[in-house]
Amino acid sequence: MQNKTYHHGDLRNALILEAIVMLHEKGIGGLSLRELARRLGVGHNAPYRHFKNKQQLLEAVAATGFRRLKAHNIRLELELADDPESQLFESGVAILNMAMEQPELFRLMFGGYLSLGKCGPELKEEAHASIESLVKIISLAQQQDIFARGDVMRQTLAAMSMVQGLAMMASSGMLRDNVTGDEQQFKRLALQVYDILLMGLKKR
Amino acid sequence: MQNKTYHHGDLRNALILEAIVMLHEKGIGGLSLRELARRLGVGHNAPYRHFKNKQQLLEAVAATGFRRLKAHNIRLELELADDPESQLFESGVAILNMAMEQPELFRLMFGGYLSLGKCGPELKEEAHASIESLVKIISLAQQQDIFARGDVMRQTLAAMSMVQGLAMMASSGMLRDNVTGDEQQFKRLALQVYDILLMGLKKR
DNA sequence: ACCTGAACACCGTTCAAGT
DNA sequence: ACCTGAACACCGTTCAAGT
């Protein structure tokens, strides 16, 4: 309220939030800086005061998505303190939910739009933190002799791949048409898929 | 040679092939119908004789990608006739290779650009065939008591998810930066990841 | 089954000049 | 830290009229 210097005051955040809305309505291809500016009632070049170009805005949106997942994971960690198996499972469910409820945001985050080699430090940091969180869970599971001892990174990579791949198929509708007609039925199927992952990770 | 009616003769296929080249050079966002036409020396609206719009061209390109994978899988089936475990493994390696050698084509096929609910019959058929091929392999593995008996579709979904997710991470460079620096080392890691999948599928 | 050429509404991005 | 307004080069898509 204090800093409403000219017209808007917090355009940067407003751009990110409205971009998430517009992403959901029109998809990644349908998101344009010009319409974004129009929706917020600012000039078509105002966004350039906060982002060097469209790519940088997309990175900031993706980083916001990762932050939301992180917040959810922190809550999980508190609730399921010493149960890494449930932590892994529930963090996978969270990604699956995001993929079904905000498919376009999910695709922006995990669909390879951001090369992550050329992206800015903000997104890089959030993505890295997201991986670190998984590494921690899996290390814990190994220490508790729930998962087979071994290369932590290998197991982390397996878990990320399975969850990410399943969520991508869910978000792109590859399942509702070819595998099953019922969305509820699909979710049950998805949860069984996680079991196969856990089976591959557990001690035998 | 016979049907070079006016200028080109086989514009439809030329468009698809050049689109794959351009995809590789400029990414999905950089592919435009107008430049495609320019590259082939035809008018900027000539593509509309063969595709209703850009989306339909992209679908045809993706379908071509699926056909290539299918051709590879058929070769595998002959070489590894009664070894479903190797068949599954090698078909996964093929997708991983595609993701690393033609990342943009891979993203077009698996990145959710095509809703598969609203796409034309050609792509739908190829994608469906690609799934069917996996179902066959996994059924065989169950019959030979290599994989645990159970819902074939569940195991198929798990296999597709793992392979697709791993390949997506490979193609978007999420790994070379955060996990390991060496590309060769990554490939070794990837092969170990498949082992975790197989572990989850096998009889215990 | 292609061509040329114009047209429309929309982009991303960059100016210059204002408050 | 925003505005207006013009400008540039590029799109996807649709015409009309040709061969």
C-alpha cells in the first residue's frame, strides 16, 4: 500500500500471478506479454521493466511453481517426520495433483521449456532445492534400511523419472483416452504405479 | 519423378522432413510455417494445401517420430525374439537415445504439445500402437514368469512413465548440470535406473 | 496442386519522449 | 517505475485471382 509509486506498485508479482492464470486458460502457446499487460491495465512494454524478455518471465513463473511444491513438501516433512517411504509417496502425489489441476504450469516446469543450463539463478536454485529434498528423503530411507543401500543419486533419479513421467502422461491426457475412461480409476492406477517404484527401491 | 505436377510433387513429405530439421535447429518455438515454406521454395500458404493449420503439421511430424520408434522396435523384436526383458530394456534405450540426439522432436512427441484427445486419427493410431507394443512385451514377460503376474496395464504404465520421465530429464538438460558433469557418466547412470524399474517389475 | 500478392490481427522487442 | 505511441520484423491464417 505504501509503495504504489505510480500506478501499480507491485507489477512484478502481479505479472507472475496473472501469467499463471493465463497459462491455465490458454496454455503456454497462448500466453503473450502483450495480453498480460492488457489484463493488468499497464502499457505493453511495462513488463520489460521487470523481465529482460518473455523467457525470463516464464522462468520466474516456473520458479514460483517450484516454490509452491517446496512449501507443500516442508509441510509433509513435519507431518511424516520419520517415515521417508510415505514422504516419497506423498510428494509424488503432490506432483501428480499439480499435473492434473494445473497441467500447463506443470508442463512449463517439467516439459523442457527451460534449458536449465541457460536459465537464471533463481530458477536454478529452486529446481536444485527440489532435487535436494528428494535426496534427503532417500538417504533417510537407506539409513533406516527401508531402501536398498547404494548410490543415492541413482535412486533419486529413478524416483524423479517415474513421478515426472507419470505426471506428464496424466497432464497430456495420454491416459484418459488410451488406457482408461474414468479419471478416478486412473488415479487408483497411478497410485499402484508408485508401488512398483517402491518395490524397485526397497530392500529385498 | 512422375508426379511433379507443378513445382514440387511431394510437398507434404518434404514439409514433414524439413520440419524435423528445423525443429532440431530452432526448437519447437522457432518453427514457423512461413520459414518452412521459404526453405522449400514454395509460397507461404502452400502448406495449407496439405495441413489445415500448424497444429496438424506438428501432429504429422510427431506421428513420423512414432513411426521411427516403431520401426526400431520391430527390428528389436526379431533380434530378441523370446527375451522380453531385453526387449523392454532396449526399447527404453532407443527412447533415451532419441531424447538426447533429437531432443526437440522428442519433446514434441512426449511433452504434451498434442492433447491426444483432440488430435487426428493418424497420430492417435501411432501413439496407440506404441503402447500396444509395450503391452505385448510385458504380457510375454509375465507369461514367462519373469515379471510378477498382475495387471498388465499397471506395469506398462510404470515402464512408460519411468522411461519417458528419464528421457525428458535427459533432453532438457536437467541432469548434466545438477547431477553429473559427464555425458558418458550420465548414460551409465541411466542404465542403472532401468535396473531399478526392472527390479520393481520382476518376480521376487 | 501449386503460384503471387494483398490483407488482417496478432506477436516480441526496442525506441523516444513524457510524468 | 511507469506512461503513450510509434516502429520493426515476424507470425498464422484467409482471401482473390492466376497456371
